[in-house]
Amino acid sequence: MEKFIVNGGTRLEGKIQISGSKNAVLPIAVAAAILGDSTTVLNNVPNLTDVKTLSAVLEGLGATTKLKNSTLSIEPINRLEYEAPYDLVRRMRASIYVLGPLVAKLGRAKVSFPGGCAIGPRPVDLHIRGLTCLGADVDVKEGYIYAQARKLIGTEINLIGQHGPSVGATANVMMAATLAEGTTVINGAAREPHISDLANFLIAMGAEIDGVGTDTLSIHGVKQLRGTEYNVISDDIEAGTFMVASAITNGDVYIQGITNEQLPTVASKLTEMGVKLDWDDYGVRVTTPNKLKAVDVKTVPFPGFPTDMQAQIMGLLCLASGTSTITENVHTDRYIHTAELNRMGANITLDGRNAIIKGVSTLSGAPVMASDLRAGAVLVIAGLAAMGETVVSRIYHIDRGYEAIEEKLNSIGAKIQRVDDTY
């Protein structure tokens, strides 16, 4: 395994280009491989562990994939297998995306419960509800989800769960519904930018979908979908992470390839804290002319503050003047990183879903451990601002969702080394 050695105290200055969205490309690649009838070429694809893992899952189902220079070519599956291989599915939660398309295309699927980051349970009940409403028989036993249907029939489905709309279930049901007979209406659909990007990709393949970007999607089933060439949207969470990195180092960083519409609440909260954001048609310049102020943050589904930015904003709030509160409403076990930040000198206490952060004047370098993707990112960010050396272990979590994060940050002044963990 590898680790990062971060020498803090340097100001970030320069320009960073945002990579393609991991959260968008994963379901898009699934749709291309399973639902398409000809070759698909995806541009702006990040070179990430998760993308490679999903490609291996799709190849296990019979697809052919090739990633080169941010372009992913996908030959659709000719001899489709209905069982997603366990040894690959267990590595990432996004593998559940194959469930709906397999049922729609083959009439049956066998998919093990997916694995991934250790940030608490994320039930698949809404995925099962959606497919059942479309006419599939779904059974869960011995760690597998079994689904089968002679044909899927369009209907009206509500996908609001305990914590609001489900991104994964919206993607799964939408993909399945493209080949269903009749019209499917999804009420309570997730509105995240990568869900809209998936919908737009399916439309480019020949699907008929109305209401893209709203919480009500109407999918009119078609007989077949064709391959296409498509540019994946930029990664809003990567952009938000680098915005925080600029702010925490009192930097001056231009982040290229992002729009305010992709992360409106993150931008709003940073502005409220005293961060200056200058937007243009190509990106945003991030500076911090004033002392950071405490704010309260509540994570909710898009267009609210994203749970995938909770850890990063917490790192920034550690150095803000006053007391801030973060309320995690989406993944209630997503606070493992607080103990690691406290090791660096932060003052964070937990009370159920709430994290109370009392701002401190400085952070200190320390050995810390990434517990999940975004927790790893905040430890790197905190290390940039800390005095001394921070050693971040288990960085394979970070590599799942950030393309060459140390190279991008080093290009604008950071001092990060990637070394073997035996070093």
C-alpha cells in the first residue's frame, strides 16, 4: 500500500483543470455496456480505481472496454452474462447499477450486495422497490439480489426514502425503464448533476426522457438503444474539494471546468464563510481575503449541500473563527474522519448527527488514516494547512475518486509525496 507525506504551510496558487465526474461515468458506462447495441466512446473520463473496477465488472459480464487518454471505449456485450462477479462487485457500491439494466436487457440478474467505503449502511430497498414496481420478481438471499422479469412494464414509482431521494435507485430504475413497455414516471427522483448527465447520455443513445433536472422523470420505453459518443460532465465534488484547498491555504487558485450550477450550495457556504469566488464562463477563481467565519451546514440531497462535501467543509471550518455545526442528514455514520482531524489539533465533538466544530488558530501535522474517499481528501487538505508533516495512510480510498490528486495540488504549490507504506 501507499501513503502521502504532506508538508504543510505552503500557499496554493495557480490553475487546476477538473477531471470528468466519477459519479457520472460509472452509471453511464453501465448503460453503454449493457443497454447499447453498438460501440460507445466516452470522453473526459477520469483515470480512477473505481473506473477500472467497474470496467472489470463489465468485462466479467462480457463487454470489452479500453481506457486511454481520458477516453473510454466500450464495445457492448454480445453474449451477456446475467451474474455480476462477486469478487469485483464487493469492491464498490456502484456495481449495483448493473441490476436494472441486466433485468431490462436479459430478463434476469444476479448481483451480490456491493461493497465500498466504510461509511455506514446504504440499503438497496429503493432499488428493489423500483424494479418490483416495473414488474420484476426480486428476491434477496445468501448475500445476493436475484431479479427476473419476462418483460418490464412502465408505471408510476415513488423513490423518496428515509433520507430523501436515492441517487442510485433513480439511476437504476431510469436505466431499466428505457427498455420497458410504456411510460414510467419516477416521482421523487434525485436531481444531482450526474443523474442529469446519465439521463442526457441515455437520450443520446435514443431513449425518450422528459423532466431532466427535476424531481419527476418520465421515461417512455423504446425497443433498443444505440451506442454513441459523449462527453462526461466535470466532477463537482473534485472542484469543491479544490475550492476548499485554496481557501484553507489562503491561496489564489483558478479552478477550470466547473459551473456554479453544479455546486450552488457549496459555493454559497464558502461565500458565507468569507471566501471570494469570481466566476466566469470557464471556471472560478478562489481567494480568501478575509478571516474565515463559522457557519452551520446541513447535508441534504441536491440542490442542497452534498454529503460528499461534508468532510472537506469540516476541515475548513476547523480554522474558522467561532463555532460551527454540521448536521449529517444523508449518511449518518459519516463522521469517522473527526477523530483524525482532532489528532491534528482540531476541536470537534459529536452529538448524534451533529458535529460541533470550535475553530482553532492552527493545525499540526500528524500520522492519520483515511477511512473512506472523502475522509481521505479532507486529511490531505488539512495537511496542506497544518504546521509540519502529515502522513496520510490508506490512500487507496482517495485514488478511488481523485485523479492524481497529489500531482494536481503539487502543480500549484503543494508539497505532497506518494511513497510506499513501508517507507
